Amino acid sequence: MEAPDALSTAAVLELATRAEDLGFDSLWVGDHIQWHQATLDSLCVLSALAVATRTARLGTSVLLLPLRHPVLVAKAAATIDHLCGGRLVLGLGLGTDAGGDYSATGIEPRTRGKRMDDSLRVLQPLLRGEVVDHESAAWKLSQTVLSPSPVQEAIPLLFGGHSVAALRRVANSGQGWIAAFTPPSRLREQLVILREECQRAGRDSGELEVLVIVYVERGPDEQTAVSTADGYVRRQYRIPASRLAPYSAFGPKETIERRLDEYLEAGATGFIFAYCGPRYLETTEFVAEAVNRRLA
């Protein structure tokens, strides 16, 4: 479950606790420094959710790691993992400069892939409790260590992205993949590439999580739901809601059930539901009913 807009503190906590009560096993926050709409800092929000929830995993979908110093990310992650008792999941990605994230932080977007891989060489050993010495064009570290280390022996790292390089990063460094803007047919094709990359890395692709972001807006039919979602989607992504239709569940509960079946058949192991309107609590209950009805 991922809410679309910057909400008040009370609304964020109410939405998260209600989703947990309804059986959602994970709660996810998006990440932007500067975007088309107001956004809250993802790690700060997870700190609040860490003490307000009890059982749900807490994740970023996805944290733009190239924008941040990896030691500071590691420190925040370890702290959140302590606050939530070992429930943190770090979804990491590159993002784009479509909303100004890279411009706002003074980082050249063309360097983002290199910065990601360089940052991982710092982030991963720190999260494992290791002492890090590292020197590169971006970072120079000496005897850096986290104290305390995270509660989890290894905080799960999931990666976004659709390029071969992104899928190779999943195979080499991740515990899963977060697929966005991906219809079921493309998911199936990309999972073939991911399996090939896992073979090269000597890993079993069956051990990876494959989470698909599914955009949701309820309505009596798809056309009505698309129309309802259009204003929000245009503000958030600068595209019409109809562009999201191939990887969305717009319409009644049957539409969600059908879409989830398509993704599961293509190889998905789980879902992150992203809302396309302001009816947060209503949509949370709507999705929970649809999923529970499918599992019944």
C-alpha cells in the first residue's frame, strides 16, 4: 500500500494502522526530494510508521540512493530497523530528473548508475556490521562502522528499474525486484532476463521477491475509474490516467482480481498498491476486500 500525496501526520498514521489491521503485510513509501506535488521524506515517514505499527514490513518504493550519502542512508536504515524491531525493507532505485530530484540536489543524472553501484559498495557492508574503508571518486571513507548495527542480520535490498543493468543489480546484490509501469506480458519477458542474470551470478532466481506496483482507482467500470483518476495522475506524473491502464486495476473488485491473476501467472510474488486518488481509507478497504475475496 502506497499513498499518493503528502498527508498530515495523523492521516499517515491512521492509514498505516488501518491497512495493517486489514491484513496488509507491508507498507511502502515513495521517495522524491523535489516533485510535481508535495512529498514527505520517505525515511522520516518510515520512522513514524516504525513506532505506530506492529507487524507489517516497512519499505521504500524506491529510495533514490544516488541522491544521498550511503553512510547517512545506512545510519538512518539501522535506526529505523531498531525502531520497528527488524521490519525494514530497502527498495532502491535510480529515478529520473522528471520532477527535479537530481537538479535540486546538484547531481548529474548521467552519473546515477555509477553512483548507485559505488554507494552499494559502502551501504551493504555497513548494514552487515562490517568496518568499511572505501575510496572512489564520490566517497572516501576510513574505518567507518555503524553502531548499533541493524536488528536484522541483513536488511533486504530490493531494486527497481527495467534495464538489463538494473536486473543484473538485482541478481548480484538484491533480495528482490520492484517492477513499476510493467504490464504482465513485459513482466514475463523481463523475468526471463532476470533468471539469466541469476544464473550468471550463481543464484537461484526462485529465492527472489518479485513485487509489482499496481495502480488502483475504484469505480463501477474501467472508464469511470480512469476518468476519476485522471486529475491526480496528471498532477503526479504529467500523463493521462489512460496511460497507466495496462498496469493498473481501474474499476470494480473483479478488475483487481483479474489483474492480480495475470501478474501471478507471469511470475509476480507480491504487490505494492499505489492509489490514484485522495480516498485513502476507502481505497485501502476496497483493495483488502478484493484481495480477500480472491483468496477465499
